[in-house]
Amino acid sequence: MPDLLLEDCLDALIDYRGKTPEKTSSGIPLITAKIIKGGRIETPTEFIPRNNYDSWMRRGLPKAGDVVLTVEAPLGEVAQLGPEKVALAQRVVTLRGKTGVLDSTYLLYLLQTDELQSQLRARATGTTVLGIKQSELRKVRLKLPPFDLQVAAAATLKALDDRIALLRQTNTTLEAIAQALFKSWFIDFDPVRAKQRGIAPNGIDEATATLFPDSFEESELGSVPKGWLATILAEAFDINPPRRLKKGGASPYLDMASLTASGHCVASPIQREMGSGAKFRNGDTLLARITPCLENGKTAFVDFLENEQVGWGSTEFVVLRPRAPLPAYFGYLLCRHPAFREYAVQSMSGTSGRQRIQNNVLGRYVVAVPSDEIAAAFAAIGEPVQRSIAANHQQALTLATLRNTLLPRLISGQLRLPEVEGRIAEASAA
């Protein structure tokens, strides 16, 4: 395969480093280095004004299919742009493969190989923060197979990534459904309000509707459905319940980085010798208790352990477990509810930058506990959703592992497509 300089394989290299755009709360999405992770672009949180787009993007306009590469803090994260109109931030460059020479999607995967990542680091400068100059980036060397083989290899890897993305999107939709039902039943009390007005509750069958009362009564929480119990979190939940692990033995371990800002699933736990930290088992909810992790939304539902197995993790987790009649997933959905999160943030105390939830304050949050029958009806809907999310997540992990295994060998031409397709079929059926 020919050994070429990156700059000789590009139709465009757009570099916006050194400039800071004016930002707004809405407008054109700004692609920043912090949202380029794991080969994809996370949901943008920063924007530039629409009327500033042309003046800001004078160095070049990105196109669908272009590869974005972070050149500093962090170095070497890549993703591919879709058809949406976007702006480029600092520490991000856009690369466009030369027609007939370098397929841009192939470049996306090539840049994720150990060989190319090593080249980027070797050409970077800096001690605490590595960064690569444009002049050095242009000198990165590529070994390219024929263009048609690039396209075929890239298409196979892209198909895997698309399957993983679909599983993740499905999980986002499933959780949104569970959260909407939780809010309707236990926050807004929609079925009760409907019956109070003499109409059938929306979205539930007649048998379930009969479980709800048709009036309210006053409580510490305000108006709650008649017969429901308004009580504090410390009475309705176990907060940091005791779990037993033998010190020095290896058990599944999660650090704070394993929790995400959205979604109940976690990265695969690692086996680690038991030390000091929170202990949990299936059915528990993990809530980050320290700033800024709490504000960023780090929360997880534990459903990845063996039966009766106990895991452990960061000392900065609060472990929550609903008491009967509340189902386990109720705890996770409550921790995702904005009003609860706001209360948790307000409960924090400590020095600036190291504030933590105070459990005794968190325990005074008031919740409405329904009848056993309504709790069971919610569990009958919520638990299958939770299990589907867990299964989809595990499938995505399996496909991601396969993708990472195939990537260097497929990119280098060591694997042929029929063999790859067989492996993908086996992983998809697992």
C-alpha cells in the first residue's frame, strides 16, 4: 500500500483554533472538542447566533461526511458530520478526503487505530496538555489500500456503528416513555385528575384506571390522591443500605466515570479488590453526590450484577433503594426527575468545588406513595422497559467490542468482508 502524507490525501482541512465565537443559548450548533467522544458527536450544548454564521465560518464551511478531529484537550477524538448545519469551535479541525484517493468515512476509522493515534501523540507537543500543530498534523503518514477497498471496509464498520447507534436511540426512547409514565402517575397525578373530571384516563386500560382514586386530599406535599401516603424519602427509601463485601476480595467495581448524564446503563464494571466505597446490588440506584457530577446528571440503575451479587464503587455515590410497595425502577426515575435533582443540588454543602449532598437533607424530600395495586401496575409496565434497555445496552456493548476488534484488521486489509460479515451475524444473534 502506498505511504502518503495526510495533506496530500485531503481536499480540505479547516482549522478554527485560536478563535472564540460569541455563544448563545440557541442557534447554529457549535461542535466543541468536549462533545466529540467515542467516534460520535454527542448532543451539542452550545450555539452561535445564526446571523453570525457567515462571518464566523470564513475559514471554510464543513460538509456532510467531513471528519472532525480534536487537536487538543483531548487529542485524537474523531467523529463524522451529518447533514445538519454546524459551526466549528476551538481545538477542532475538519478533514475532507480527496476524491478517489481517501474516503472520508475510511479516514474516520483509520484515525481511530492505534497506529494513527500513536502518530498524533508522537507529533504533539505539551506536558500536561498534548496538542498537535496543523503543520505536524499534515505530516501524518497514511498507508492506503485501493479506494474501492476503503469504501467497502468503511461501509462495514459504519453499518456496525449504525446498529449500535440505533440501539442507543431505542434506549433513549424507551426511557423517555418510562419517565413520561412516571411523571404522569406520580408527579402530575393525571389519572386521578381525569377521573375527577369524569373522563377516562388517557393511555391506560380500564382495569388499571379503576385502581386510581377520583379525588385528592391535602398533605405535606400539597394535594395528593386520596388514600396515598405523603412521606419523606428516608421513610419510603433505604438510603445507603448496608451491603456486605469481604475486604480484599475482588468484586465488580464502578468509578464515577462509569455513570452517564443520561440513561440508566453503565460502562462494563471491572473486577477490583474491595476497598472503601459505596456498596450496591441489583435494583439499587446510584446518584452522584458531589459537584459537578450531580449537576451534570450522573445517575445509574444497577441491573448488571449476578443474583445476590454485591458490587462496589466510588465513595461519591449515594445508593437509593425504594421500599415496598414502590418498585425498584421507581427510584431511578425519581432521581432523573428535574424537581428531585434540583432539591438534591440545593441540599449540597461544603467548600466551593467540593460540595456534596447531605443525606439527612436529601432524606426530607417528600414523595407520594401509591397503593400496593398501583405500584404493582407501574412495575408491570416499567420493569419490562428496564429489562429491554438492559438487553439493548448489552447488545450494543457486544457489537462495540466486535467493532473494536475488527477495526484495525479490516482497515489494514487483513480481514476479508465475507469473514467479517459472518462475525457480525454471530454477534447480532447473541
